[in-house]
Amino acid sequence: QVQLVESGGGLVQAGGSLRLSCAASGRSFATYTMGWFRQAPAKEREFVASMRWSGGNIYYADSVKGRFTIFRDSAKNTAYLQMNSLKPEDTAVYYCAATQRWTGSRPSGAEYAYWGQGTQVTVSS
């Protein structure tokens, strides 16, 4: 049974940094794509970043490119989203997701089979 558990959210001032973690369990993720999505109040869920667990096919939304970095630690079976230079518009619930599919640069959430419970990120101005 696949389980994804996010952590690391919180309240930070604009310009600050946070690192989100996604602890993955239940199977080998060697052939999976890991993704991060976010959903702000009254807005649709949007793609943030993704990568193959093997390390390739790294994509970012234009809104976070140059500020966010997705990476994973295979030894810990954990994916991460390092978020720097945070802006108030980054405020949202952030979700980790996983799929066996090779997804493109603008994947929809429907392409992902497994989801975490979400972690709140709030950026104050």
C-alpha cells in the first residue's frame, strides 16, 4: 500500500525559505514520477514541480522556476521541495503525489495515482 506523508509546512515571511518533505512507503519508487502540487483557497490545484525518482525529467511551473528545487534522497525514500524567496502568492496547501507514468512539463493531477494529505504553507507579506 503506497503511503505519502508530507511535512515541513508552516508560516514564513516573504523572502524566506521552507523545505517540504514527502516520506514515501509501500513499494519501490524507482520507476515512479514524484510531483508536488498546490491549492490555494478558492483556486484550482496547480502543478508545482516533478521529477522521475531516478533523477531525470525535472519540471517546474513557470511561477516557481528559479526559486523552488525538487530532489529526493533514495536512502531515506523521501522526496523534497526546497522553496526559497517565498512570496505571499505561494500560500497554499502543498501536496506530494506519485505516479508510474512518465509525465510531461505540465501534468494534471489526474495523471497521479497516489497523494499525500497535504501540508499548509503560509507566506506573510
